[in-house]
Amino acid sequence: MLYPPIHQLQDKISSKYLIATTAAKRAREIQADPEHLLLNDYTSKKTVGRALEEIAANKVHPYVDPKNF
């Protein structure tokens, strides 16, 4: 089962696409620098799960480039 639940993530970021891209980008950052974590304790051991937990905790927010609009 996914933790945190998708409805909890959608309370923070309404678009599932933005959740996925933000989590993927943050997971790559965690993989590149595992010492730079934003939470003290994680349920997940995998980087994508940790990124999703950071989104749920309001530690990570999506960046949308205004030039694309």
C-alpha cells in the first residue's frame, strides 16, 4: 500500500502529474546527496517513498516555470 495515501498528497498538490514529477525530481536529489534529507524519520526506505513523505509533510513543493504559460 502506498504511504502516504494519494488523497493526502492531493491535499498538498492537486495534480497527480505534478505529484509524480515533483517526487521523481526530489528522489533524484536524495539519491545524489543522501545526507541532505528534510525529515528526521521516514517510513519508506526507497527514495521515491521518502520524496512522497516530504511532499506530505509540506517540505517539498513543485516548481512551475511561469515562462511555460
